[in-house]
Amino acid sequence: MRIIIDARYLDGTFSGIATYSTQLLEHLSLVDQKNEYTVLVRPGFHGRIDLGENFELMSYGPQPISLSTMFRLGRSVDALGADLMHSLFPLAPMVMRTPLMISIHDLQPFVDPDFSSRRLLPMQWGYNTFYRRVYPATLSRSRWAITASRYTRNLVAELLPDHLPKVLVVPSGLAPDLRNPTIEGNPASILQDHGVKEPYLLYYGSTRPNKNIPMQLRGFARYLEESGDTETTFVMILKKDRFFREIRRVIKTEALEGRVRILDQLPTQKKRAILARARAMMFVTKYEGFGFPALESMAAGVPVLSAQSGALDEICGHGAEYADPDDPNDIARGIAVVLHNQMRRAELLEHAHQRIQVFDWKLTAEHVRDIYSLLF
């Protein structure tokens, strides 16, 4: 078979879709030397990705979410004579003879009221309308769709029930080098270079509304008020985009200027060093379709404070402490537990060690390869 994979979110960022794309492609390369793959990437892509001789990269200029993807890409794909195209995000050509499969990471445009916020009202309306029409249209065009969690499939059952029979759950994995992570360089020096002082809570990820960062900050402020803790800081590794102004505002109103350290996105090894020395991971988010930071923290032996929201309890199981994402007082309670309750910390880490064994990118890739071979 000749398979085209649209992987244009391989753009050098540390987003969940980029992680998914990199790991799935590299592990497909390990488990499949028979099929021929053409991987669509953005022009100028120079990311590190290890692929076999049966994989070739092909540049396609337009943004992944664009009218060109919807109305022009199909002709280019058909001209390649492939047996199927797999889009690693839920947007694909509307007109195309080549059979289509998509990956659905979440359904946030349907369930998160703030999904398109921080834009002018006409733009918010436009984005909401676009996603709520294009997602079902893309599903309708697809022969099969895969998603990383039962949570997302259940949302399809609730919101787009006509398409449920074609949606398969194929859980994402944990990168092999994260099972026994090694840190390059001196972690203490890396912390010092970036102005990080121990002890600290850690968050990394996007600033989108579903990440619930303002409420996590309010919970941290309540914890400081109630505990009298004068040492613990909250370190956040994130991109300062259009949602960052609200984060800055909450830091100021909650008088957290000296207790929050914000870092720009870092190379993988530096981020891992900061994760390894964290006292706990804060990931009390909403509407997650999977939740790589929580899984990575469990693998690193760092207790996780999460939310029983989205797919997070499905992913973390008993390996995380949970707090109500809408209640800063409950978040404060959870922070106190993961920082100071030694018995509970040990219990969480034991469960986390067991839980991470479930997630294996090689198994994920084998499932995807078998879908290609058996269902197309």
C-alpha cells in the first residue's frame, strides 16, 4: 500500500498534536517496513524525526487549517495515486477520491464555551461556525476515524451520533525514553540558568482556556494563604499568546508576582530536567482528549494533581490526585496533598508506575498499521 499522512502540525512546537505526530510516525517506521509512506510537512520543516527508507517527506505549503486544505489538497493527493490518506488532525479535503482516515484529538469546539475567545466577536462567530461545520463534514468524508480516548469517542456518540460506528479508540503512548528518563547536563545548573528555585509546582502546555490556568493560579493563591508556605513557587512553561494577558492579570490580582515563574518553551532535555526536580505537576485542566503532560509526569516520578475532567481520569487512573477544576479551594486542598502528604505521594507514585505500563507507542503504531491493512 501507499499511504499519505498529513502531519503538518510537525512545526517545531511542543503541542500535543506535534507530540502525537512525531511518536506515531517514528513508531510506524519501526513496525512497518512494507508499506510506502509519504508524509506531508510544512515547507522548511527541520524537526528531528527518525523514519525508515519507506518514508519520504513532502512539503505542502498552506496551513493545516485552511481553505487550501479543504478544497485544493485533494487534487494533489489524488495525483499521487495513494491507497489512503491519514490526516493526523480532523480537517481534510472535502473533495478527494483517495480513501480518508482522520485522527480526532478532542471535540473542544463543541464543548468548551471559551474555545474561540480572546478574539473580536465576528471572528469568534466565524471560528465557532467553521469548526462546528467542518468537523462533522470531515467525519462524514472519512472512512474511519481514530481517537486516543473513550472520552472523545463518547462525545462523538453524544454530539455526532451518526458517525459513531466509524470511530475507533486507539490510545496514544508513552515515548520509550520517558520510561526510564535520563537528564542530559546538570539539572541544578539548568534550574539556576532559568531562575527556578526549589521547591516548585510545575505546569507546561498551552494557555488555551481549557487549560484552566487562571483557576489553577487562584487555587495556588488559596493554598499559600491557608498553608503559610513561604517557599513553594509555581513554574509554568508556556507560550505567551493571546490568552496570556488573562494569566498576567490573575497573577497580579492574586498578588502572586513573586511566587510564579514563567518560562518560554524549552528544548526537550531542559524541560525534562525541570520536570524531574518538580515537587508536583499541576494539570487541573478541562476537556482534555488525552493529556501528555500528566502521563509524562507520572513516568518521571512526579506526583500529579489533575481533574476528573475530559480524558484525564481515564489516562491517569489511580496515579493522580484529583481536584474540582472549577473550585480554587479544592485545588488548594489538592496542592497541599501532593506537596505534603508523604503517604499519599508514595501511593500516587506506586499507582502511576503501574499505570504508565498501559501506554506504549509501539502498540499504538501496530494498531494503526493494522487499521490501514485490514480496513482499507
